[in-house]
Amino acid sequence: MAAIGKIRSWGPVLATVIGLALFAFIAEEMFRSCEATGNERRQQVGEVLGKKISVQDFQSLVDEYQEVIKMTQGRDNLSEEELNQVKDQVWQQFVNNTIIETEAEKLGLTVTDEELQNILKTGTNPMLMQTPFVNQQTGRFDVSQLTKFLADYKKQQEQGGNAQMMEQYTTIYNYWKFIEKNLRQQALAQKYQSLFAQSLFSNPVSAKMAFNAQNEESDILLATVPYSAIKDADVEVSDADLKAKYNEQKEMFKQYVESRDIKYVDLQVVASKADRDELMKTMKEAQQKLESGVVPGEVVRKAQSQIAYTGIAATRNAFPNDIAMKIDSMQVGQVSAPFETAYDNTFNVVKLINKVMLPDSVEYRQIQVGGATAEAAHKTADSIFTALQGGADFEVIAKKYGQTGSKQWMTSAMYERAQTLDNDTKEYINALNTLGAGELKNLAFSQGNIVLQVTNRKAMVNKYDVAIVKHTIDFSKATYSAAYNNFSQYVSENKDIESLEKNAQKFGLRVQERMDMYNSEHNVVGLRSTREAMKWIFDAKAGDVSPLYECGNNDHLLVIALTGVHPVGYRALDNVKEQVKMEVIRDKKFEKAAEKLKGVKDIAAAKQKGAVIDSVRQITFSAPVFVASAGASEPALSGAVSAVKQGQFAANIVKGNGGAYLFQVLSKKQREGVKMDEKQQAQQLKQQAQQAASRFMNELYLKAGVVDNRYLFF
């Protein structure tokens, strides 16, 4: 009992200990939960209507889209700019599809398998024409070809056939699944949009009004007091005026996505005089060697030219523009002095070795001849060549050796941009270019022979055998190091915006400004490799100065100061003050101009008050009139003219973009030769209404809570 009593006496202490233990347990779980949530957020590319997309899922969509482009365009890789476009396209599709799917689900709209099959059977959707299942005879999508392919693909999967063939099947299958997915999404969007289309109608009264607005023309005498005739100094603008105008136009300044303002210093490192002089030595040495007859390929290789020497004559299209322009004015055998091309930052030396007239396109056929040994192949090829020279049928002999012997075309574009060509390929191309129509040639290679016959030649053009030494004017390590040290000192000594601006000139630098940066941009101020700088900009606070960034093509040094943050919502008056001030000035100038025209009853009186008098013809309600004396397009004037009858003088002064106006309508008439087609006019109005309604996506987007974090990952 004493023990129990003692335990009871510890009750408050035990309760406290247990409470603390429970709190620690709960806090630990809460911390883990917050950490997990934070990790999840850090892996999210974005969010639409609460639907999140992870970086892995987004990358999968990008990869899918990229593979489709490679397949359809026969590409191996995409440039950085093209890949950025793909990422933008994938993001936009994710946003649009998520919005449409959510709205469609509310309405019970779906795309059934039967509807998709109907799309395939009809075969008119443009996406289907991009697939391999187009009947070459009819030029239409053939659903039976698709069905056969899908069956063959399934059979290949089950049987585990040839690996290379399976890879080809899989590529086409993945492409088809991409098309099928997009067909469903497109069909769902069309269903949703059709709801708007079916709810929009026109009527005869609206049609008649629209026809008149387009075709009733008015000629007027116009009296103008241009705002430009009133000096800005004569207009007083108070803070109260600015605030009143700001409140009046506040919706114009609503911002739906956060943006940020920066000031920055960007230094591009360029070659020094010493660097240029050193490179010029190499170029002059190459010039001398080419002039002395050294083998061109050797000179080009040793000079590390950007353009390899192939020894094959090519059209002007094969060469960079600066080289093509140069060879136009050169004689065969001539070597140019080193010259600089600014747009690609290079020094160049060119030797025109030969200029010949050759076909741009060659039709040919061939028989490839192999054998147990090279000698055996040569012997067989000699027999074939002799038989063909004796009049034997080319295709018959080709079939004897398991080939079709069919004719095919080779164009200059197929080979002339190649960076390297082996000797066998060079001999082969030269034979095709130089043989006449009907001529045969037996080409002996190390692995066998090719018996070749040219059957046709087209489009004779000038081709040039040119040795080119083209070298970028690069900066040296010493030059980069000196630039880096100077820039680094500038950044380390100036830790705030004011100092950066004050001391930039002392370091030979210049501060620039960029307003309204958005995190959807792919780089900072157009520079490559600036993702870390972009992340800094959208994580920093106003007044912060960034660390030094090395970016571009390893040739730019960058420091950034964040000068302003514009959050979602209404821009503050201080941010739009100049824009508002211009509106206030225009209002006050109109007041002064209107005062000048007050009491005017006719054009003559307006002229006496100092108005500029013009005649303006063919004014319609549907198109704003341009007033030359005011230098402005004036929709308000077009509307006012339509409301005044022929012969009348306007009772009210019109406030325009560029001036204050009074006018007299001289005549009103319908355009000649134009008659109203009520049905056509009604259809036109309906289409206009549908176009206006199509902007619904923007409204849905603004309400979708879109979060775009791509800048953190891509």
C-alpha cells in the first residue's frame, strides 16, 4: 500500500513526463509530415485546379513529345530553343487538358471508344494523316492498316521476335498511342466548345445592323483640335488627379502572375588583341600553305577549321553565307587573305580549288557485288560489267544477284554538308556526278565492287571544290581569368544596388534594367545556362544582390540586383504612375480643347476658333477612322458619325485618342454593288460570337489556380 501511495504521489510528475513524450511523438510525426510535404512540393513542376504534376511525370511527357518530333521529322536531336518550345507546348497542353477535363466531368462529357472508332473510320482528322497508316494509293488514313499493325505488334510481343524489328514496332506503337491520346483530348475539347457554339444565335435585326455598320459610308467635314497643339507644360497634374484616374482604370492594372524587376551587369568575355594576333598567325600560316600547294585536307585539319575538307565539289548552298559570297568573286586556284566575319565571330581563309558545271540531281541504278574474297568480287564484277556493256538487261542481271536494280535519285543536298567522307564514298559520289546518262562504271572497293549506271542528269549548276579554314576568334584562359578577376572584385566590393550602379563605370561595366520578368521564361536576359540565376531572382527579396554567375556559352559573367516584386493583384499607383499620368494629361488636354470648341455651331466657327479642318471620306462604324492631323486612330469618331444624319452638324464634342472633334456629315450612302445576304450575314455574326466565346479558356485559366514552377527544374 505504501508503494501504491508513493506511485500516486508521483502522478503529476508522471503525467507531465507522459505528456511531454506524447508531444515529442506528435511533433516528430508532424515534422516528418511537413518534411514529406516539403519534399513533395520541391518535386512538383506545377499545379492546375489542385492537380499536381511531378518533375518525373512532366519529363516523361516532354520525352514523349520529343520522340514524336524526332520520328516525324527524321531528327536525332533538338536544339535548346526547340526543346524549350517543346516544354512550353507540353505545359500548355497539361494546363488546357486539365481544365477541359475538369469542366467536362462536371457536365458528364466523355469521349467513348465508339466515338474514337468513328473518328478512325472517317479518317479525316489531320492528325491521322501524320501516321504511317495512310494508304499511298488513296492518300487517306486507312484504319485497316492500323488494325493490322496492332495485331502484328501484339504477335511480335508474344513471340519475342527479332530485337531490331521489335524496336521498330515499339517506336511506331508509342507514336500511335501518342496520336490516340491527343485525338481523345481534342475530341473532348471540341465537345465542350460546341456547347458554346450551339448556344449562340443571330437574328435578322442584328444582321441588318451589322450589314449597315460594315457598308454604310459617310463623308464628313472634320474640325480637329489636336492634343499636340496644347503644351504639356500648360497642363497641371495633381496627386489627386492621378489617384482618381488610377481608381477609374484600376482593372487595367490587375496582375494575374507575379513578376519581378531586376538591374543587372552582364559582361561578355571576348578575345583580347593578343588572342586575335595569335590566331591571325595561324590563319596566315594556313594561307601560305594553301598558296604553296600543300594538300588542302592537311592544311584544314592542322588549322582546326570548323569546316572539314571533303574534296567533293558542292553547290553554294553547302557553304556558310560569308564563304559563298567570297567564292563568287574568286578565280580557280586563288587563295584569299584572312578575313573576319562578324556575325559568327570568325577568321577565315578560302582556297577555290576548282569550279565545275555538274548536275544537281542524278538518277542511277547499281549492282553491289560481293564474294568470298575481294579478288573473287572483282572477277564477278568484271563479268557483270562486260555483259552490261554488251547490251544485257540491267534489271535481269541485278535480280540474278538478289537485287532489284531499280532506279533512284541522288541530290547534292544528300551529301554536300557531310563533315567527313572516306575515299570509297568520295570516289562513288564523284563517279555519279561525272558519268554521262547511260554510262557504266565498275567501282572496286576493299570489300567488293559496285557496278554503276547513270540513267539521267538534271539541273546543271556550278559546283565548287573549296578548302576553308574557319576558326572562331576565341579568348584565351588568361583573358578569361583577367575578366573574371575584375568582375569578381566588382561584385565583392559592391553589395547593394546603389554601389553597383555608382561603381560600374570604374570597372568598365554598365548596369542595365529589365522590368517584369516572369518565372515562365527559360533564361535571364536571353543568356543560356542561367537557371540558377532564375531561381535566385524568384527567391530573393527586393534590394538583394546575387552572387556572380558564369553563364552563356561559358563566355558571360553576370550579377543581378532585385529591384522590385509585383505580386498577384493590382499594381500600385507608383508602379504605373507614368501610364496614369499620360491618361490624365490627355483628359486635361481634351478639357482645354473642348473649352476652345464650346458653343461652336458649324465648321466655319470651329475654324475661327483655331481648329484644323479636313474632309474625311468613307467612314464606317465597323472600322476606326485615322485622323492625320491628330496622328491617331479614332474609334469614338466612327461611332459618333454613324449616329448623325446626313447634312447635320454634330451636337457634341467627341473625345478622341489624339484630339477633340466636331464634324458635319456631308453624305451617307451604301457601298455600290453590295447587297445584303441575310443568311450569310447571320452566319458571320454567329462566327464572330463564337470567336468571342472561344476566349472562355482565358477565364477558366484565371480561376484554375495555376502554379508554374518549371523554372526550378528546367
